[in-house]
Amino acid sequence: MANKPIGWDGKSLKDMLIESERLIEDTGKYYGTELLSLKEENPFRYERAYASLRGALVSARETALHIAASPIVKEIGELCFALYTPEGDSLVVSTGILVHVHTMSEAIKFMIKENYEEDPGINSGEIFLNNDPECGNVHTTDVQTIIPIFYDDELIGWAGGVTHQIDTGGITPGHDLVAAIQRFDDGVYYTCRKIGSNDKIWKDHMINARRSVRTPLYWELDEKCRLAGDLMIRDALLEFIKEEGITYYKKFIREAIEEGRRILQKRVKERLIPGRYRAAAFFDLPLKEEAWQPRAKVNKITNEPLEIIVEEDGTLDLDFEGCSGPGPNPMNCGKGAMEGGQWVLLTQVLIYGDKVNDGAYFGVKKNYPLGSWCNPGDPYLSYQSPWGNLIPAYTGMMKCISYGLFSRGYREEVVPGYGFTGDAIQGGGIYSSGPLKGERWALSTFEISGQGLGASAVKDGLDWGYAMWNPESDLGDVETWELFQGGVPYLARKVKPNTAGHGKYRGGANYAGVAMVANSEDVDFFGARDGLAFHGAGGMHGGFPHATGYRLIAKNTNMKEIIDNQKEYPIGDDDPSNGDFERLLEADIIRKPWSSIYPVMLENYDLVYFPESGGPGYGDPLERDLKSVKEDLDKGIYTKDIIYNAYGVNANYSEEQEEWIIDTEATQRRREEIRNERKEKSMSFEEFWNYEKSKITEGKLSDQVKLMFSESITLSQKWRKLFIDFWKLPEDFHMEVD
Ligand code: MN
């Protein structure tokens, strides 16, 4: 090696990483740490040390987002920071979008394994940029700035910050690009690139970056925001070492991560019961008629089965065996994406509080089968929007954990899933007049952070307030979104009836918006959400999944005339079978029963309607108390027909009293009637099994379901055996695909 090694005690970083991996492998404990000696000797000093680092990260985040950040980062805090060990294991994290804590860990390990220490070199004051999902990221839209931190001549850690961009220069404007089907559509790739030295971003990098995306101003602001936060963390760490000493720090980081691992195990033992938990989840993409590219013209359902083994010692073992294959779509997931989704959910349901760090990562075993959508092993695929598969797939984890929580008696902690944080509106265009004439704008409306959460076993789900990938979700102010999506002002935002999954406790409900294209040209518009099938693992203990999404667009409208004459225009789509769009507009109205669409071109005065997702329900809707049903009606959460059909409640609106009145006697009769209907319609398990089996043996499954099962049984021998055994199929069974 040409240069002096930068690791500890004359070692290279690579040596340190190998040693750390060997120690966890041999002992099962982080860095082979047996005793939390610092904690035992002086718990106050130890806890104060952890709290001071955590405080430094939280304050770095708060400060950075206020000195420089794009609206999306500033408005809903779509960023987070973390401090890592020399080997790239996170020690302490800020608040914010915790998805990215382990992702940056993978990026640091990538640089170490690729021997960056020798070439291109890792020196104090240098800056690295990464957004490659193949080496520790979720998608190209998430951009990470990582700096090494030195004390004397040794690298003692790394600071990393990540933000979600409005545009990354992909095949179409926007941030989760439905039309991307290969790496070359995903936008600009920075694969762990050195972009600066002496604490300054190089000019040539910034020139290149600005020209690589459609919204250069926001890109640059966010680069400054991430670097500012990283530098504040570095200062805080050096201050910490001045206070506590380098010897204390070096020991402290090992023990604090090992404690993080033990906390996870303790929580698992406390909250779950050992055993095997299984859940099934799906995501469908009806892109056969949408896709431009011939190879992408396929209707695909992704199989996302999950098995979790809870071991007696508190280890969690996650196995995605049986997942179907990747596809010519942007929803493929690399390891970074799988870890990110898992991490952020575990911090919400099991490892909240105390030490949140990579200790928990080491406490969970996982299998992402090679060749499946969750580990395709092919860097040339598109990884632009892995959330499409991640969001439904991890409802399986929530459901498995919920079974455990329920069994232990933590009924209020049960969460049988969540709404799909699909895109409200996506795309972009060019301002056609005004001070920004000729500038490009892009849609990255993060009101998708406000979805319905699933019901628990004791109460309804949270309305319009949850995103699985950001525990601090906030749907933001319309005015802020309009600031950067200047070409699409809002006409309305209001409660959308019938989005919440039915149940004794209903899922969280949601709202919908109406936006109009204005002051723009060359507008591309697209979107992604669930298709015709319910996403994810649905409800629990008799609760229903929430409604799937749909698309409603009005082109060639008479909105100019309506505005000029101050006439009524649609502000919602409460009853799609008798739509206000059709009633109030002269326009070409497009309705599709699914949400994922390829870009269409829109013109000024065209309208788009975008309903957001509800959450799944819990328990039998016939057991829902009538006071809650009345509230649902008064708030517009459900309509009268749904209340009658799903909840068995007979209610009428009183114009006089301006509220809903429930007829309790008629309700009792209606509920009895539904119970009798259920008895008549229901079949024995044997009848059901025979009926479902006949679909397989008589080729009655839909094309996309056949394709899904054929991929699963080809990719996994283990899952093939489960499938064949369960359905009692011949050993040489083979799924015929048309
Ligand atoms: Mn992102």
C-alpha cells in the first residue's frame, strides 16, 4: 500500500471490516463484545455520552434543513443523518426518514471493500456522494453525502446524510418513475463518487450535477444541506472526544452497538412468542396496455410471501423464499432497499426508544433469494421505484409481528398493515409564462406521507397521517407543494369516502385532491399505486383490506370558461358512478380502475383527481359500534350504501337535524340478514380447497397469476415443495403460462 493505513493501530479499513465481520460471525456479538463494561462501570456517563451524540445528530438535522434545503426536505423533513463506525456500522441516528440509516452503512462498506483507501484515497475533508441502489441505496432519487472523520491520523468514523430529490434526471420528470425499465432510465448515477476536498464540493462536480437533473436549484440546495449536517456532526464528534477521550470513544461505539443488538433481542422476547409466522402479500402492475417499451407490456403480479421465525433467544429470522421474479419495471429491489424498509418498520414496532443503531441490523437474520424481485442480482435492471414492491411486502412483516403482539396481549400495538404511499401526482413540465418562463418544474408531492394506517386490535387506524417509510410523516401544506410544482395548482383537497378498510375497528381513512395544469407546456403526467389487487397482506381477524386506487383525468376541458364565468367545477369524486367530473365539465374524461399509469401529456386547464390510500381494518365490521358508524357518516368517511352493505347499518340523513340518524331496529334486522347470508354462502374448507385447486389444475387462473406462480416455483425449490404439497399436485407439476 502506497499510503499509511488510515484504520486503527496501523490497520487498513479493509482489515478492520474483515475483523469486525469475523468477530460477529464467531461470537454472535458485535465486535465480540461480551460485557457492556462502560455501562456497568458508570451508567450515567455512558447514557450521557449516547444522549449527547444523539442530540448532536438531531440538532445537525434541524439546522441543516433550515439553512439550505429543497421544499420537499424542508416541509416534511425528508432527510436523516447518521454517525458510523470506521467499518460503516451506524452508532447513532437523527430523527427523520430512518429508512436510510442502514443504506448508507452499505455504501461505506462498499467503499471499504473496493479499497477506496488506496484509490481514490480517503482523506480528511473529502466528500463522497452515492445514489446507486446496487451499493446501499433505495433508489437513485435518494442521494447520500458521506464524509470520513479523522482524529490525528486515524479514521474514527463517518457522517452521512440523505435527502429525497424532486428529480434525478431519469427517463421522465419526477421522482418515482413508472416508465423506467432499465438502469439507463433511472437518472444520473453517482456510485460512491468523491466529489470534494477540504470541506468543499468541487466545481466540476456541481456543474455536472446541475446539468444532469431537471431541477438543478433544488439539487444544489440539498447537496449543501447534507454537507452542512455532516460537518456539524464531525464538529460535534471531535468535541465529544475532547470531553470523553479517544480511548473511551473507541470502546463506547462497540458497546453501544452491541447494546442495540441486545435491546432488539430483549424486545422480541418481551413482545413476541417464539415460533413460525407467515404472511402472504402481493402487488400488481397492470402495465400491458400502459407501457411504451415492447418488453414492458406485461401485466404482472409480484408474489411477496414472508416467513418469520422468532427464536427463543430473541433473534428474528426473515425469509422471503418464494418471491417471484424481477421485471421490466422500476419496482425491483436491491439489498439496500430491503434493509431500509425493514429497518424503518422495526424502529416503529419493536425497537423504538433507547439505542437505535445497527445493533438491530445484526440481530436480524434474513434471506433475500437471489434471482427474485428482492435480490435480482442484475445491475442493469431498473431500481428506480422499489417502493412499489417494498411497501406491500413489508405489510407481511407488520402482520406477522402483529400476530405475536396479539398473542402476548399487546393488543394496542397490533398493526395489520398500512395504506399504499403511492404517488398522488407525478411528472413535470416547463413554465410557459411569468418570471420562471422556460424553467422546468417537477412533481414530487409528498402529501403521500399522509396515508391511512391499519386499525389496531383496540381502535381505528390513524386517518391521513401515516407513511411506512417515515415515522414522522406529515402531508405538508398545499402552498409549499405549489411552490415547486408551480404548473399544477390545487383546486381542492377533501375527504374521500370509502377508502378505509372495513372492520370492528376501521382502517385509517383518506382524502383526495383535484389539481389543474396551468401556466405550462410539455407536461408529462403519470402515477403509481396499487393495481386491481389489494396491495399487501390486507386486514386481520375479519377486518377488510382498504380500497385500491384509480385514475381520473379530464382533458380538453372547458375550465377556462368555467373560471371566467365563475361557474361550479368538480372538487371531488365522492360517487364515481355518478361523477361530478362528468356532470360539471365539458371534457374528455378518462377513468381507469388502477393507479399505475405511464406518462400522458397534459395541457393547461386539464384536471387530475388523485385519491390517497386508506388503511386495512381489524375485526368483523358487523361488530362495529353504532356511535362510531354514525361518526363515519357525519365525517364523510363512508357513504350510506357502504354502511348498509358492509356494516349492516340502516341510516338516513336528517336534513332538519343536519346529521345522520341510525335506525337501530332496522340495523339489527340487517345485521342478522348478513349473518344468514354468510352462512348460506360460506363453504367448508374442503370445498374451498377443491374450488381453488381446480383453478390451478384446469388452467383457470389469470395470466398474471400463472406467471407469478410459475416464477415462484421455478426460483425456489423449497417454495415449490410447499406449493405442491399444499395443493397435492404431481411431483412433475409445471405451471402453464400463455
Ligand atoms: Mn426516496
